[in-house]
Amino acid sequence: MSVLICLTTCPDRSAADRIATALVDERLAACVNIVPGIHSTYRWQGQVMRDEELLLIIKTIADRMTELRARLPELHPYELPELIAVESADGLPLYLQWVRDETRPAP
């Protein structure tokens, strides 16, 4: 099972905490880091926008990606939330196994 690092951004701490807690509670993520102080510049509906956001770094496995892709928009306040997944090329084997163990569906 491949370990994935997924990225999304949120407008505020409340939304970030709510999403992180739900993803870990539902075993869609083993861990979610919340990084404040992100300055985003992007094009949206024909305009260049600039916002202060928080970055969520989500650790999961490839087998849970379909569920994560479906669940994130339900939790997220944005009309079109960012969700980008990158496969982990390497890492501490015990940590990678921990991610796999914590994201297995509950029995």
C-alpha cells in the first residue's frame, strides 16, 4: 500500500481543525498537520485573488484516496477545495507502517 501525502488549504483554523479531526476520526488520514501563514495567489472566476490560508498536510494510503476525494468536499467550506496527492518515495519504515495501520478501515 502506497503512502500518500495530500495537500489542501483552508480559510481559517476552525475549518482546518474540523477537517483534520474528521479525517483522522474516520481513518481517512493517520495524521493531519495544520500549517498557518500560507499566502496564496490564484486565479478564480476570471480574477486574480490573494488570500491568507492554512495548509493541511494529510498522510494517508492509496487505498483510501477514493474515499478521501469524496469526503473532503463534504467537509470543506470552499466551493472547489484543493486536493493534491503525492506518493511517498521513501521514509522511515516504522512510520510508513504506522500510516498504513492507522488508515485501515475499522473492523
